[in-house]
Amino acid sequence: MKTQDEHWMEMALTQAREAYERGDWPTGAVIVRNGALLATGQNRQVSTGDPLLHAEPDAIRRAAAAHGPEATHGATLYCTMEPCPMCAGALQLAGISRLVLALRHAKLQRTDLGRYSIESHCEMTGHDLQVSDGVLENAYETLRRQWGRDRVAR
């Protein structure tokens, strides 16, 4: 039987696959509060030319537009990839209280983020964020490696 986290992460994976098919970084995000879907998001930085249009801010903007600016406070964000520092700041500003990840930068062995982790960002900024990881990790890691544009250790 599928867990709630797996259910919502499957939706985030669908978003990541759509981004991949379009030529964008294959990252997807889903925001849920009280068991209800608020919004989905995809990385769109390649297709739009906007370097700030990552999946997490895309989902946050869509949730705020559809449900109001306070909708994301206390919500859970499901994301296929660990948020970068910019997106971690956006999660804090949006009041996201729980983050569920498929894959971490360290597991992918990305070389462009140093020792960064979402926890180090939260410690530095005082963001109280509950983090769970590894949800559908293998499925997303396969997609991410198929995409093959991350700077990773070989």
C-alpha cells in the first residue's frame, strides 16, 4: 500500500518528467496542506530563460495565486531534489513547515554546492523545518542521471 508521502512524491515526479521532456532541469514540486493539494511546480529556468524559476518557487507562486499568500504557512512541500540555497530561503519565507525529498545533492555527488544541505541552511537561518528524505529516491535518481547535466563527482 502506498503511503501519503509516496502518493504526493509521485505527483512531484510527474512534474519533474514534464520539465525533463521540455528540456528543463528535471525537478518537480508539490505543496500540500491538511491533505489537500495547493499547487504543483516545475523547474522552468531553461525554457523561460529565468534563472530564478525553480520548481519550489513555481509551486509557491501558484499556491499563493490560487489560495492566497498565507496558504503555504504550515504546508508540506514534496520536492524531487533537495532545494538549493535560494529555494530554501523561499521555503522559509513561505512558511513551509515540512519538506519531503526524493534525492539529496550529496547522494547525487554534486560538486557545485560544497557542503550545503537543507539542514545547514535551516541552522544558519533559524528555519524550523521537518525534513524527510529518500521517498521514491531510486525513480528520481534514474531520471536525474538520465538527464546528465549535473556537475557531479566521477
